[in-house]
Amino acid sequence: MNTTKPNLLLDRRFSPFFWTQFFGAFNDNIFKNALVIFITMKSFSLGSVSSEQMVALCGGIFILPFFVFSATAGQLADKLSKTRIVVWVKIWEIVVMSVGAYGFINDRVGVLLVTLFFMGLHSAFFGPVKYSILPQLLTREELVSGNAYVEMGTFLAILLGTLLGGLLIAHIALGRWLVSAVVLAVATAGLYASQRIQPLGAAAPSLSIQFNPLPLIWDTMRRIHAHRSVFVSILGISWFWFFGAGMLSILPSYCKQYLQGSETLITLFLALFSVGIGIGSLLCGRLSARKLELGLVPCGSLGISLFCFDLFLVGSPGNLDTVDRTIGTTILGFLTTTDGLRIAVDLLFLAISGGVFIVPLYTLIQQRSAKEERSRVIAGNNILNAFFMVCAAAVLVILFRLEFSIPQIFMLFCILNVVVTTYIYIVVPEFLFRCLSWGITNLVHRVEIIGSDRLPMEGPAVLFCNHMSYLDWLIIASACPRPIRFVVYRNFLQNPLLRWIFRDTRVIPIAGAEENPAILDSACKDIATELRNGQIVC
């Protein structure tokens, strides 16, 4: 059974959009990192604000537009053609980068900070389109692979943009000119790619636009909270950004304070984290067998906790003396030591687990949010993501004031990850149900699926099985790319554990005509209703 579409990056439906979003993230990070280094090298101050304070403010300046404008951006993305919005955003990016080039060339740090805000505005308006456009460009079975490529591209763009921004601005004589030329060139490449995205119709053309941000944000939060599985998926994604932002913030200090590492080792850590997310995203696409596989989410969260816990162990206070304090002088020296290799493996596989964790959550939001409000749901996700990243920075400030060591912070993040993800799986047991069915059909038993192409991707269908074992329903659930409404003998639901697992699968209890005719009649009516609603019943 073919599990991925290997030429998706070459597909004319997907490729222009992929490169559009890649160039956008790439340019954001070229500009941000070049600006941070530029302010640091020049020791700029703005009034009473020191250069160190300005560097700290850069992150807040970039994130602020996500709070204020994401809800409006979501409305526009639902009301108007997403293709047109992408092109407008790319034109805006060229204008903003032109202003940024002026700021770099003329040493106008105030202009550069304004430019950074406008780049955040650019990303805030692109964000709702970035994920809501995929269901219009791709088929349902291509959606997981599409999200995997987008996540891979995003984190590789962050890595490459951060590295290139630092390299360009470090050139003493031509740094400002090089950064200016490159950001304009990348913005132009993004516009070129955006103009090749296929034209798309508006999802909700009659939607009226509101511009007051506060009630609009409240309405967006209410909208995402209305669907439980969508809301907890957004919570999971936001938690991942909290975790990722926190980890990336403390890795430089961990490298310098605990490993005596150089800037090259910090770059290695960033590369391991970014590449790991990309690998995990692609791995998730392959393991999902071209369908939304929520069972991979618990696997990803387990990996995050385990490898984060091992980072605590390798650098815990009781074990710190065994770490060679000189291993961080070079990358080769670091990787040729036992503890150095262990830390690198932990970071890589932690990030791979993160990629496996996050891709199904994005796909669930896309598939289970209504077409006419999908962009607004994605906008709500972006607002919460930004809020959680700001919270991560605030939490780290508090932890450092409380004199937490970095290994202790690793341990705290591990515990928080267990708490948050456990809450998610309790609220929506479907994640554990799918994990159980995926594990049985992929790890315990090697199940060969024949005739899956006969299952309709839309519309009603009835599945009959001969019920050879109590695992039948798990195997069928794993094999089917769509949710199934199982008809289950009512006595099975008397078990509290089974009742909890089945809660979100909307099973239909049934009984014999002589045993309980009322339950039988109710089951027949429920089956008819589910089929009228286009569901699969087994």
C-alpha cells in the first residue's frame, strides 16, 4: 500500500504554495537575526532603551501583531480568495523589506524596529491562509503529507534564515547591503511563487468584516472552543510552541554554562532541533498511510517526555561532575564523547517526536473545522500560539529568578508535557483509542490492507465484519481513513474503561429484540441518522 505521494513537492497544486510559505519564513528569520546582531554589534540605544533591552523587545515586537490582527486576518481569509490574499501579502512583504533595507543602509534602528513590526503583521495575515488553504489545494488523503512538508519547510526555513542572517550581517564592510539585497530578493521570489498558486474561490463571501479586535478575538476563541477535539488540538499545538520556544531560549545558555560550548555548538543544537522537526514531520506522513492518524500524537508526546527527561539526567546536579567541561570546544570534540553524543541524540529525537506530535493536530483542525470558518479557526490557533510563546518567556524569567538550573528546567518541562498531554487525552479519548488501534495493526500484528480504495472518502457507507475476535473493531478503525460509527452490544458499554474510550467515537449501543426492543429501535434510528449524515457505520 502506497503511504506517501513522493512527488507532492513537484505537484503544481502544492509546490507554488510550499515555496511561498518557505520564502516567507526564510525572510522573517534572515531579517530578525540580522537585526538582533546588528543592534548588538553597533550597541544601539533608543532613548533610555539600551541595546540589550532592544534585543529582548524584538521578539515581542514581532509577536504583537498576532494578538491584534490575527482574528481580522482570519475573517478576511474566509471572506476573500486565499490566493488573492497570499499575493497581496507578498506584495506587502516587498514594500516592508524596502523600508527595512533603507533602515539597514542608513543605520536607522527605529525604522528597523518598525519594519520588524510590519513583518510580524505580514506573518499574522499570512498565518490563517497558510493552513486553511491546504484542504482546498490537496485531496483528503494528501493532507497529512502536505502538512508534513509545510512543517518541515517552516523549520528548515527558520534554521537557514537564522544562519544566513547572521553570516550576512557579520560582513564588516558590506553586511548591511548584503542583508538588504537578500531580503528583497527573497521577498521577490516569494511573490513569484505566490502568483503561481491556483486560483481559489472564497469560503464565506457573504461574511461581514469586523475591525474591533477585542470582541473579534473573543468570538474567535468561542468559535474554536465549540468543537472539543479541535480545541484540544489547538491546545496541543500551542503547548508545543510553548515547549519549543522555551527550549530554543535556554539551549544557548545550556551550551555555554554547562558544556563550555562555542557559537558553533549552539548552531549545531539549533540545526538538530530544526532538522529533527522536519524528519519527524516527514516520518509522520509516512506512518500515517495517507490518512489522519491521531494515534501518532501520544507516541510523539511520549518521545518528547522521554528525551527531555534524559536531558535532565545527563546534566542533572548529581551527574554534572561526570560531564567533561571541555567537550564543547568543537562540534567534533562534542560528538566524540559519550555525554556529548547522548545530548545530541536526545535533542534530535526530541525534535523528531515533536514533528510526529504536531502534524496530526494541524491536520485534525483542517479536517474537522467547517470550510466557511476554517481560516478563523486557524487564526484562533495563531493567537493562542503567540500567547503561549509569550508565556514561555515569562515562565523562564520566573524560573531563573527562582534560581532553577537548566537541567531542572528540562525536568519541569518534561513534567508539564506529561500533565498537558494527559489532560488532552482525558478530554478527548479518541487519541488513545487511535493509538491503541494503530499499535495493534502496525506493531503487534502486521496487518495487510486490501481493497482500501473501495472505501468512499465521502458519503454514507455500511461495513459488515464476521466478528472473528474482539480486535476486529480496532483493526477496522485503523484501516479506515474516516471515522467509523460502531454498533456495539450494550453490555460492553457497562465497563467504565470501554465507556470512556468509546465516548468520543459515538458508538451506537444495540440489544436484541427480545432483550430490549427499545434499545434496538433506538439503534436503528441512530444508524439511519448517521447514514443520512454521510457517516460510515459498522
